[in-house]
Amino acid sequence: MHNPFSIYWNKNWTFQIVHMEGGIYIEAKGLGVLIRKPLLATESPFTAADNLVHSEDKNRKFLFNSWKSKRTKSSNWF
């Protein structure tokens, strides 16, 4: 495995393992954001990267659906 690495099912993201602040972190760059979380001793880098992007994707979908529902509610007033 080389650093940075990618996962074939997450083509829009690149991942990197970084050592900072006395810990090991997995860092993901893609879609205009940079997200980072600690890499646990029990996790493989591929699993940690997949979970990191999955949680970001869920958060983005939640925010989009929240914005979309507010928009349709406000358009009913007119």
C-alpha cells in the first residue's frame, strides 16, 4: 500500500495516513473537503477510509434532504 492511496469504489476520494499530534490519522480528500479521524489499532486503513467516506456521505445526504424539505415547505406558502 502506498501513501496516498485510493479505494476503487470511492474514486472521487484520495486517502492518506498521517502522523500528527502524537497519533495516527486517516485523512480523506475529495469533493472539495478534507476530513480526518484517528486510525484505531483494530481497524485496517481500507476499512477506516471506507467508514470515513460513508459517514461523510450520510451527513451530506441528510443536509441536502433537510434543505430540500425546507425549500418545499416554504414554497407552499406562495
